[in-house]
Amino acid sequence: MFGFVRGKARERSSRALRVLLLAATVWLGATSAAHAAQVDCSSFPNATLDGYVTPIPPDQINIDTNCTIRNYPGGMSTNFSFKTQPGQTDERWLIIFDNVVHTGQMSCNRVAGHKIWFVNGSSSGIHQNCQNLLIPVEKIQKSNPAGPPVASIGVPFTYKLTIPVLFDTATGSVIDFAGSPNDLHSITVWDDLNATGASLTYLSHTAYWLNSGAPVPHTFSNAGGFLTFDDIPVVPAETQFVIEITVVLNDVPQNAPGTQFVNTAKWDFGRLIDGVFYEPLPGEWGITPPMTISGPQLVMRKTGPATLGRTLNLGEWGQFGLDIQNAGLTPAWDVTILDRLPDGATGGMCDVTPQILSARVFAADGTTPVPGKGPLVQGTDYTFSYAGAPTCELTFTMLTAAASIGASERLIITYQTRLDADTQNGVALTNVAGATQWFNDDDNNPGRITFNRTLTNGTPGTAPDHEDAHTVTSALHGYFFEKSVANLSTGVNPTATAVAGETLRYTLRLQATQVPLADMTFQDDLGAMNASAVFVPGSLVIVPGSLPPGAINNSNPNGGTNGAGLIDIRNLDVPANGSVQIQFDITLSGSIPDGTAVLNQSDLISAGAKIADSDDPNINGQADPNVAGDEDPTRVVVGTPVPSALAKANTQLTAAVGDTFRYRITVPNAPFPYPMYDVRITDDLGASAADLAFVSATKIAGSGAWTPTNTGTATNLVIEDPAVGIDIPANEQVIVEIAVRLLDTATNVTGLQFTNTAAYTFDLTNGSPLSQRPGGPGTTPPMTIVGPDVLTLTKGGPATMSPGTPATFTLDVHDASTGPAWNLTILDRLPNTPTGGTCAAAPTAITARVFQA
């Protein structure tokens, strides 16, 4: 008696497996029933069946010679069989399928020696055993230009053809991007620009060896857009060359915006197959992903002071914005912007040349800088001119790449101006701005396309377009006493929200109109309007440099209600049409409940008496002096920002008992604009339908020098770094992989589906466990347990034996289940009786191998 142990022979496949001992058996592939019409391939002209010549193919073709089938892209259901020994022929054939969608069947043997050259088509009917006959073929790797798959009329772009790469026709994928193991001879490449779906013109091309960059000798012809590259030298094995073809979209009706087009490069060549040279062999085509014809499309948004109420006063500067966004898919160059300011009998904004405050191109959100596009410099990146009365027009013209507006990007220009001296009270003043000209490329391209638009009335009430209008109402009265608040921690100004523990900056501003103001006082009990303590006592700081000359500061950082602080600034003088302001910083308490509204309002004191409450102009607009109680206090709502849930993903769809596999966890699922401290990932493996145990945790991505460690149990995980903490900076994410093992328990049976859920916690404030907040959970898609449930053994051998003469026996173990069998033990008990046996000598010449079913 002897035993045989087989270790870790594994095939990850949906097909069953066989383990064969001592001998191998060969099966023929399943053969489809013969159709009525059976034709030998040798009967076709040049042994070639062409769908463009014979659109209806035979039902059955016998492969009796080297055979070519081509041009059935609409499908062919012909069945194929090979004439193979015994009883037929010992010759072996090459069958070429070119541009064929084959849905029929083949009968073939895995060792028959025939070869199938399958290019530019697909087949769902080839018998599984025939897959071994498919030859990996050479392919053109053709790519669009880097970046978004869009092109603009008149703007050249370049296709790249890398030749060759090795393509597996069985899987439809490239298996070697670095070349082919074969020498390629007599290469000819064709590229029909007329078959793309767009109107293209050839401009130029280059051909060079990929490794050295040296030119590749060749001939070239362009027959009305049909490009041919020929007389290319032999391409040695594992060598590649590149053809770059530069083309341009023509300015014709066919190339309408939104049109998609695809470019295909075709080729043939000669090479050895099993020692036999074949030429020509069709190669796998190079087909680009679709590109879309597009052009820049500009949308204008005109911004300025609020249009409700009395918002702009004589002598006061008002800030206006020109926000031009590119709603197209390709960049807008050399944009011209026209802004027509109001001027009339009752007033306007025409007498003073506007002052440019900033100009810059931002990303789609209007705040994120675009790499390579910094603040624009007047005279370098753009020109600015102003024509006063009676024209009253600002004109901007962009000049450089930094001023070009890419797809979805926004050019934002801010400037300030003020009312004319003759403006009357309550007058509605409207100015109109728009983009009046732009191009789809820079001025180095003489073929670029011009886009012209007309400035009208700003098209109010219509869909966003190249122009917009803004109306501001003048308001004339004695003084303005205003208070606003910014969030220093986030940089938002003005702000309406904050997180507990953040620092706020308040600005108090007093403006006079025609009459000067003397000996005024600002007073502010910072805790008076709040039921509980909302500010950290002692955190009040007057911003250095913000006290006006001559002012007397009697403020107390620990004074006022709840010790929040007391503002007391005296001896303030304001000249006619002038203003004074102070700023102070103060820190919110870290224990303010979410949803708390932090209110604040200052008093304006004159001759010891309160004459006004401050007004926040960012709430309900500027206060109306003719309406009692119209002043709004500053209002900041405290709330904890909520990050997105974590994302938990499987790294495989199935697992067998004993397998170790990994979950990938991303925290948070989307970047969060606040930092998160001491992140802890919790994962209760016991809640899964399968029995799992922790193996390890690995950091995949994330800034900081932290190491994930399980401080929980093997089934109730807590992944953290107890030493330094897992900290996630604002707008970043971390990725951790957790390895677990599928245990060998009665629960874990084949076919069981299970999921796993993880959650996380984080601290809002570094080093403050009291600020801990929960993050949302994430659940994996189901995984399935696979396993070897059914193993069968068949023993074969001779019917009779002669003493002293060796005989061969086979042990055939078949795994008919969906999972692999590990550490297989086979026991073979040999006969040993008084009348004879096979036990005297140990078996010899043992062979073992795993085969497909």
C-alpha cells in the first residue's frame, strides 16, 4: 500500500480539473452535427472565402489546406472541421479569420497541430479545446493625443501608432506591450482618413524606432486621405517602431460640434509560424477610442453688490466681477470681454476709471487654481482699456496661455468703481458685460477658428450665454455702521458657518456720507446675545494695525457676559465721505453643540448714548435707515461637517476555505475639506455571514508616517496607529488593505455568499478625544465561497498480468466542483493474497500531472 500527496496544484477557472497519474488520455473536441452543405476550403479561389464576394457562406467548411476567411463583420454561423489523422491527413493547416464575427462551431483536437490566425473579429462559437490553436497575433496600438478625447476645427492633433504589440485573440487583450517575439517582414500600413466619420486633412507624419528615436526608412503616399506606409525594413523580435500622424479637422458642415469619430489603422506583414513563413498575414487593426468634435463656448456671469435694497453709496467703492466660464470641451484663446457701465441723466458709474483688483483663471469651482495659470499681469497676460463718457466701456483682451480658458475653467476678473457725483437716490443702474470674441487656438495657428458675439442687453431671463447684466440701486444717507465676520480657519469671507474651536475675525466699519462724524465709540459685549458661553474667555485679540489713529482702546479680553470679551474703542473721528474700521479675532468654544447660532451685534455710541446697532450687510442686504430695527446681527451657525462614508471593496469575487484575501478600505469615500485626526477603522468580522479571522493590515496610500495596527481582536478589528495616529489632511484620503482568512468551519460551505461592513471614527480636533465623530459605514458587494465538494476517482489498468512483467495503472481524480482541491491525498491499496498480488515491490515510474477536464 502506498499514498500520494499532491500539494497546491491550483487552476482558477470555471472549468473542472483532472489529476492524472501514470498515463494521459486525449479527447477530441466536441464536433457539431454536419450541415447539409459541406465545402472544402481548397475549392475557393486561392483558398479564400471573402464576404464581400460571397456574402452568404456555406453551412460547413472542411479545412483541407491553408485557408483564409475574411470580411464577415455582420457575422457568419459556418461550422468548421479539420481533416486530421487517423484516417484523413497528417498535414496541418493555418486558417486565417480577418474581419469576421464567427458564431459557428469548430471541431478540433488540442494537439492536432492546426493553427488559427484570428484578427479583427470575434467568435463565441469556437470550442474550448480550439482555444489552444489560436496564435497570438501582432497588433497596432493606436492612441489619441493625451488629455480629454476632444478635437477642435482647425487645431492640429496627432495620432500615435506603436507597432507591434502582441495580442491574444482568445481573450481579446494585449499580452505584451513591448513588442513581438517574431521578426516581421514586408510591413504595409494603411490609414483611411475618409473612414473616420469626420472630415480630416493629413498634415504630416514621422516614423521612428521606439528605443532609439532614429528615423525608420519607408515610403509614403496620400491618395485623397488614404495614407499608405510601405517598404518598411524588417522589424526584429522585441523591437517596435512608431508612426505619428498629424491631422486637422476641416471647417465643413460635416464636422458639427458633438460629432464623434474613430480612426482605424490596418496593416499586413510576413512572419514565421512554426518554422513556416507566411505572407501576407493581416494584423490586428489599431482602432482609437472615439473623439468628439468640440469648440469653446463661453458663458458670462456678471456679479456685484446686492440688487435688493440700498446697496451702493456716493463715495463708496463697489466691487464687481466678470466670471467667464468655458462650457465647451476645448480651450478658448485670446478672449475679448466688453463691459458697458451705466450713465444717464439720473446718475451712473462712468466718471471714474475702474480699478482692476485681480484677474485669474480658476477650475470649475471658481476657487481652485489651475496649475500653470497664476494671477494675470496687466500688459503681459491681458490688455485693459477704458473709454469714458459717453461710451463708458471697459475692454479686456487676453493674450497668453495663462489667460486661456480650458474646458469648464473660469476666468474671473474683479474690479471696483463708484457712483458718479450726480447720481440721485434710489436709482437703478444696470451694466452689461459679455465675451465678444474668442478663438479655438493660439495666434501661432493661422487656421484657428474665430467666434464672434454681439453685446446686447445681457439677455436677462434667458439661459446662460456669452453676456449678462447686473443692476445696483443707489442709496444716499448719513452713515453706515456695519459688521461682518470671516472664518480665519477656513479662509471663507464672509462666513455663515463654522466648526467649534475655529477662529473668527469680525470687522466693524463706520462710514460717513456728506457730514463728518466726531468722537464716536464702538462697544460690543460679545457674549450678550448668546444664552451660553460660545467664545473662549481671553481669546479676544484686536488685529494689529486695525485701530484708527487717535483711537483709544479700552477693550477687555475677559470682560462681558460669560467672560467672552468686551470691545470698547473710543475717540473715533470719521471725515465726510470717509470711513474707519477695526478688526478683532476671537475663538469659538470647542464644546458648542451643533446647530447653535452664534450672534453678535455692536453698539455705536455718540455723546454717551447709543445711536445705532451694527448691521451685517451680508444678511438681508444693507440696512434701510428709514426702517426701524432693520439692522441684522452677525450670525454664524456652528455645525460639524460630515465627511462621506468609507468605501469598502473586495479584491476578488470568490474565495475557498483556507484562502487569505484582502479588503480595500478608502477613508473617506470622497475628499473632505477638513483634517481628520486619529482615524480608527472598525470592522466586526463576526457580523459577516462567513467565519473570518484577521491576518494583517497594510497601508496602501495616505500622507504621514503612520502604520495601521489592529488593536482589537481577530474578529472585531480596530485599525489605528496607537503611536502617532492615522491623520488625514484636508482634501486627502487614506487607503488600507485588510487581509483576512476564510476559516475551515461548518458555516463556511460552498455557495455561501457573504458581505463585510466597516465603519470609522475620527477626531475633529487634534489630541481631543471629546471631538470624536463617527464616519459612515461601507459594505462590500457579496463574495461567494467556492470549494471542492465532489471528487471522483477512476482506476484503470490491464485485465491480465504475467508474473515479473510490469504493467501500467492510472488513477484519475476528477474535481467536478467550482473550487480548487488543496493538499490532495490519494490512497491505493494493492492486492496481497495467498494466491498472488502486486505488493512485493514498490511501484515505479510514477508520473503525475494536472489536466483540464
